[in-house]
Amino acid sequence: MIQIVIITVLIPISLFYLLLSLGKVDSVMVAQLSQRKIPLTVNCILLLILTQKSITIDRIPELYFFFFGAFWSTILAILFLFLKVKASLHMLGIAALTFFIIGLSSRVEISLLYTIATFITLNGFVASSRLQMKAHTLFELVVGFFCGAIPQFCLWYFWL
């Protein structure tokens, strides 16, 4: 778990402050498309390292597929950047987590109905807050949602 925290929290925060000090990003919002390329690429590399070296399919298959899905979600977000479309990374993350929990509920054969309902509600809260802050358009939120949901959904075939 320490490796997960280092790779998914500490290194990205350190990288953000490095990019901020170098002038490659101008705020936490990272509103410009060009400023998103480096952080997303590094995130891809970190997720690949995590799935290949720390959370392997043999150790914890559920977490492996979650992080592998996150890797593909990030790849989709990068592809949309090259199409000049800004996907909402907040929606990407909450949608991926929601679909992972739905799959996990099916895998362990335990009804997580209240948890799933809570995360579906959280999807709405995240989308509403992003619209309220004028950080994204509705289209960008939908793109972010599908970038997070589709890889998780597609990977259900392999781990369920």
C-alpha cells in the first residue's frame, strides 16, 4: 500500500509543484490543453510501473485491473487532448471508481447496493460542481465519464 501511495499521490504532487515552479502549469485547474500533456503522460508511466512492478495480476488481481483500467483511461484522455478535447479528469476518476465498485460487488458476490448508489450520486455531485465552477462544459464531462467508465467496463470480461 505504501507503494501505491508513493506512485499515485506523492510523486504526482511533487511533479505538479515542479511543473508549477518551472512555469509549465499555471494553476491547479490546468485549464489549457497544452499544460495537461506532461502530467497525463507521467501519470500513464506511473500507472504502468504500478501495474507491472507493484500491483501485479498474481498478487491482487482486482486492484491490478482497476489500475490497468486507470492506465487506459489516461491514454484515452491523452488521445482526446490531441483531438483538442479536454476531458474532465474528475469525472474520469469518479466514473472509473464507480464502475470498479460495481464490478467488485459482482466479483465478491456481496451486494454493495448502497455503496454503488452513493457513488452514482457522487458522480452527479462531481458533474454539478464542475459545471457550477465553469471548469468544464457538459460535453467535457460526458467525455470524462466515458473515458473512466469504458476501460473499467471492458476489463470486467477479464476479472469477473
